[in-house]
Amino acid sequence: MAAIKTEIAAYKKMQSELETKHLGKWVVVHDEQLIGVYESLQNAGVDAIAKFDRGPYLIHQVGKPFEIQLPAKFHGRT
């Protein structure tokens, strides 16, 4: 979870510029770097998986608030 917090912090440093240039698009952030800007979540996900496998990386829609959702196994459900 610490890794994703680092990626969110990196995104927040870029947020103003991203919202100016890419509002509504999807971005991938990895190792505190902007990897790419995409038209869809699917395109962002396919590229992120191809480049970084299971991560960690952040995929986020520019302009939307952060809502981290953990898989069911983290809530004690499987």
C-alpha cells in the first residue's frame, strides 16, 4: 500500500498540469513518473500491464477524486 501512496503523491504534484491538458483522460503513473495519457481505462490498463505486469502503478482518471478500493481479500472476504 505504501507504493501506491507514493504514486498518488507523484500524481498530485502533476495534477494541476494534467487537469489543464488532459481532463477526463486516463493516466498511468509508475516510479513517480507519468507513463502515458489514454482515452480509456482499458487502454491504460492494457499498456500498464504490458509494461509493468502486476505493478505497482497508478491508473487514474484526470479530474476525478481518489477512491481507493481494496480487493475483497483485504476485507477478510475471499
